[in-house]
Amino acid sequence: MNRLFAKKSFIIHIASFLLLPAIITCPLFAQGKSAPAASEAGNLLYIDKCGHCHGIEGAGDGDAAENLLPRPRDFTSGLYKIRSTESGNLPTDQDLFEVISNGMPGSSMPAWKGLLSEDERWSLVAQIKTYFDGFEEASRRVIDLSGKIPYSEESVAKGKTFYAELGCVECHGVLGRGDGTSAPDLTDESGFRSWPANMEHSWNFRGGSATEEIFKRFIGGIAGSPMPAFVSSFRLGLTDAESARIIALEDQDEMTEEEEAEYTQLEEKAYEYEDIMLRIEEGEEITHEEQNKLDEAMKPIFEKSWHLANYVKSLGREGRPPAAVGDKVLRSQYFVGDLPGLNDAAWSEIKEASYFPLVGQVVIEPRQFNPSIDSVTAKSYYNDNEAAFLFEWDDRTKTLPQADDETGETVEDAIAIQFPVKVPKSPSDPKPYFIWGGRRPVYLWHWKVSEPNKITEMNAKGIDKATVQASQSQMQVEGVYEDGRYRLWVKRALKTDDRNDLKFEPETFIPIAFSAWDGANGDVKTKRAISTWYSFVLDPVPSNKRFVYPPVVALISAGLLFGLRKSVRNREKLNQ
Amino acid sequence: MKTHVFTMLTLVITGMFAASAAAAGDDEAAESLVFPESYKAGSVSNGGTITGTVTFEGEAPAMKKLEITKNPEVCGVTDKFDESVVVGEGNGLKNTIIYLMDISSGAGFPKGAKVKHQIDQKGCQFNPHVNLIPVGKRLTMLNPDKIMHNVHIFSKENPPYNKSQPGSRRKMPVKAVKKAEGPVAVKCDVHGWMKAWIAYIPHPYFAVSDENGQYKLENVPPGTYKLGYWHEACGTNTESPESVTVDAGGAATKDFTLSLKN
């Protein structure tokens, strides 16, 4: 027994001796591949592929830069958003490689994976690093992902409480749509507008929407942006009860001598751990015992953070929804009786809203290169006389008419739903120009937040050639803003007396397009988000014949069967 | 789709001269202090003092009242004002840093438990507005408000710093830095109006003028020095600093009259 034990312990010793370098280096320092040395080829490739936006000397000041938001990274600042490393650290080489390869969704940074070879991308990593001296000095500490808690309803529920407690709501809003009360004023370290992420639109997360990525952004922050590192949100080394106690003591107006002593003791206990963390941040060496002690204290903090990451993950949809074409086309469903109002449960019976992606209007001056509204969704019902629509779109701010900081123009949130005046007979027939028509006019429903219960009918023959119709149809309209989302309900008669209005007829594919203005993003007039043409169709009116045909068919079949039976019997008789 | 949009953008941009998008905010790079290349701390005997008053030239601009857009129950209890120009009695200008630009040896930083580097965030305003933090010393952020703040320090020379300080953390220590720098802005993004300055200083010969515009540099080794100033709205005199001579155990005086930089 003893010998066996001794042998085992000997093996363990050997093993730990061999593993020691790995144990020391792995969790603390950069993982993944390292970039090669910078080369002239890398420099030329950089100038060719990256310089237009990032500038030929890496200062983020290429020709295209001024029209982009988020701005292209200024590599001379050493501020990197997407990192696997702790707060205050530079990214690893692998981090840079991943961003170059996969691009940054929701920004202008494209994925170079399919366009450049792996070696070429690594040469860019090397080139980028030359723009900031800090890469030579600092070792980089990677965030420990080993304690990952799997996704579960329970974990999501826990994460939700931290989401509220830790103040995520301040910027990201109650439901995570990026509409928190601090959202309108956020700027990055260069003074440019910075919007908090809309958690539902997780396909726009710059570093991807994997739970690990969410966790890294939460622990390490997004350098240069208003998103802080939350690693310091909890008191290290204290139990929840001790944390609560320290807060309770702090909230007292006065402390007795005993309480004072208790407080000092708790504070010192917490500071023991805090001190290790601070020394790491300050670039000091720490001992293994200290590292172990800190790791132990970080466990509950990481646990909570994984719950939070799971919660944020739960808010996001699985990828960007497919656009409303093909089988996703907007179908207005026939509804028996009065059409549902804005808050009617009937709307939720349509499981999937049709999704219309928007892009910035960049054809006509003034342009919108950085639209903040990226989509509109729609549902529709109709009956024998009317059609009702529910349009929804996310906007981080409710902007009533106000003077724009930059242009002085009066801006406000608005939307326009566009149809052709004359519906093309077949899908291949020409439609009006998609941006508010041209030679062929369009028919518009224009809604603005300052008059939430009104739609103005307009006709247009070009983006700046819109006229308000002299006679306005009777339309019922209700628009509301809640938790970062506009919901606009519209009801109109299928047919109106005005020949400049569109008539809605079942089974006809009607082109539809959208323009949306976010006042807080400086949208006004031609500066807006737009969609291309899509189409919608009123489903066929369910025919009464469905109540006639089936019984008839049943009767005929029954008759045939009887006939068959009879003829078989007759034959049998004949054979006998 | 994405590449498509990107290509379209590039085409349009290169094709025509487009108007400038959002201009940078009011965070244009603040002018910096000047630090000696090296500094040797030791003991000083027979040190002298430099005192003086910083005066604002002409009529002081009215302090702009800040718009409290958040947590009014905490932040809006008292009126808050933009502190970029604070003028007191006799036009004394507060929050001016007065310092020796070219001192290479002298006293070390005072030690002991009494010396606390802390910034209060009570009522959603940083106090003090201009802070001198010695290189290598930690700073404590106080949060008696019980609401979330984030401490965002716009360092350029030192690693970036931006950490959340939830309502449950009444005190939060902030790491020490290695390099002299600044002044750099400190902001709370949650409450966009909150702004202050930190200068990370390598030697103790820095002072911030008080509400009457008065400052005092103590324990200065005898000698002749360049005396610099920095003010958030009035700029610096880096190009043409004042010269001041301090005699052993003596008292020198230097007053400044500043006006808004253009």
C-alpha cells in the first residue's frame, strides 16, 4: 500500500514537474498562435486592403473613415474592443487574427477569411502591431473561461437579476434593446457617438454572439467605448452575506465602536484579494499562492458572470431573420369579423413577422452612412372591407421634434410605408424607383412620432418630390414607443375613392418598401434608412365551397363503394 | 450582403466628396503638462515656498447649469454646474495646476495613512474636479449615491481604464499607473455630464489653485525653475513658462492672470 502510494506520488511529482511550465503560462498569458515578424509584404497588403479606412499609417484616418460609424480602429491608440484578455490589456495576436478573419458584424469591417490567405492575414496582424509600441512591452493576461456554466433556464433567470442589479439597464435598457436612459449621450474616447448593443440583434455583436464572447466583453469591457469592465462589480473574497453586511454598515449614519471594528475587518479581508488584483493590473509579479487565492475568490464572481452571459445570450435571436421574400413574403391573413386593434392578442397568432432589412440612403445628398434602424417587421390582417397592419421597428431613443446638434435641422422619429400608385400587372413589370419613385409615382403613408395617431397620405415622384394628398382617406392609426421599440398600427379601407390611393385586392402581389428616420441619429429628409422593394399579398378569401365539396366527395365515394360492393356481390352470385 | 453594402459605401465615398459626418465632441486633446525626464526623490533641507494667486482676466463667464438627464432623485437634489471655469472672490481662478516644469531632484511624496487620494462622486459630480495622483499611488473612488457609476479614465500613456462601480460598491480602489501623464479626463458614461481631470504626477511640486485662486508649492530646493500652469479652459504656458527663483528657506511669489484660450 505504502509502496504503491509512494510510486503514485512519484509519478504525480514527475507529471507536475513536466506540466509546470504549461500550468504557469497557459491560463495567464496569451494563447493561440503568435504573429510572424512584420514584413514589407504585410505593409503593402495593409496599405492596399486596410489603408482606405484605417489610414496608411494606422491612425484610423483613411479616406473613408469620416463617413463610418463605428469609426475604423486607430491602431496607434492601443485601444482594442474585441479581446480575450483582461481589462486594460492589449489583445492577443489570435484576437487580432480572428477579427481580421471574421470581420466585425454591425460595422463596416468585412471578413477577410475568404479573400486573403491565412498567411496574408497573419502578416496583417504583424503589421497592425507595429503601430503601437505597447505590444512589445506588455504581457497579456487571458480571461479564464474554464468555469463556463452551461446554458439553462435556471442560469438565465439568475443572470436576469444581475442584469438589473449591476446596472446593465442604464445603457442597454430593460429588455436589452440598447434603449437605456444613458444611451442617447454615449460617446467613445474620441468623442464619436457610441450606441449600446441591442441584445436582441445579437447578429450585430462585433465579436460574435457566442456566450464566451459575451462573457469576455462583460469581464474585460470594450476598450475605448463606454462599456466598462464589470470584473470589479463584486467584492472579492467576501461571501454574499458579508457583502450585504458591509453595505448595511456603510449605509448607517453612525457606527458603534464594535461595528467600526467589524467594518474594518471586513474591508481588510476584501482588500487582501483586491490588492492581488490591483497588483496584477499594475504589472507586478505575484506568487503562485496569491494567484491561487485570487482564482478561488474569483470563482463566485465568474459564476455570476456566466449566468449573466447566458441571460444576454437568451435575449438574442438565432441569427438575423431572413428577408420577406419567397415563402417569407408578407401575407395579409383573412380575418372574420372586426380587425384586431394594436394590443389585440390576435397579432401574436401570427408567429413570425415578415422582416424587412434597411440600409442607409447613400444615393442622394444628404446621405445616411450609418443608419441606426436596421429593419422593420410587419404583420397584417384583412377582412371584406379593411386591412390592418402592425409595423414594428427598434429605435434606441424616442426623439420628438428637436433641433439636431450638428445641422440645426428639426429632426424627429418617423416612418414612411411606400406602395406604387399603380400595381404592376406581373412581377416582371417595372416598378417605380425604389427611393420614393420617379417617372412612376409612389403612394406613401407617412407617420411621425409627434402625431402618433395620424398618417399623412402622400404621393411622390422622387425623394424630394413628395406632395401631401389633397384628400386624406379615413385611416385609423395608433403608434406607441416602449422599451426601445416602435409599434405602429394602421387600418385602412381596401378601396378608397381617391384614384391616387392604392387599392388592396386579394391575391395580387403589391410592392411595399420602407423609409425610417431616427431623429437622434440626425435622420431628416433624404438622410434616412431605406429598404428596397418587397411585396405583400392579401391571402385568397377562404371560399364557401370548402363547406360544399367535402360532403359531396364523401357522398360520391360512399356511392361508388356501395356500387362496387353490389357489383362484387352480383359477380359472386353469378359464379355460384 | 455585408460585403455588398461595404463595396457600395466605398464606391460612393471615393466617387464624390461627401460632407463630414458627426464631428468629434468636445473632447479635443487637452494640452499636457511637462514632466522631467527623470526625477530623483530625496530629502530637502532649507526648502523654500512659492505662493501666488491665479486670477481670471475680465468678466467671469456664468457657469452653465448642467442638465440632469438621469437619476434626478439622486443627481438632481442640488443644482450642478459646469466646472470648466470656476471663479471666486476677486476673480480668483480655481482648478489651475501650477507646477515646476524642470525640477529633477527634490522631495518625495508625503507618506502615511493621512494621505488619501480619493475622488467623491456624491450627487453625480466628481469632487475634486482637478486631481493630482502620484505615479505609483492608488486612487479610491467613492460612491455614496448607491447608484451605478462607471469610472472611465482617458489615459493615453498608461493602459486604458474603464470599470463599473455599481451602487453596492461605496468604495473602489483604482490601480496605480507607471507613467506620468495628463491631465487626462475622467468620465462617467452613465451620467454623461460627469467630468473631471487626473494628472499622474512624478514629483510633488504640483499644486491646484483653490476657490480663491491661491496656490502653494512647499519644500522647494533652492534654485531657479520654470513655473508652468495648466487650466482646462485657459490652456498652458508650456511655450513661455515663468521663471522663478527660490532662495534657501525663502518665499517666492508668482501670480498669474489667465484668460480663455481661443
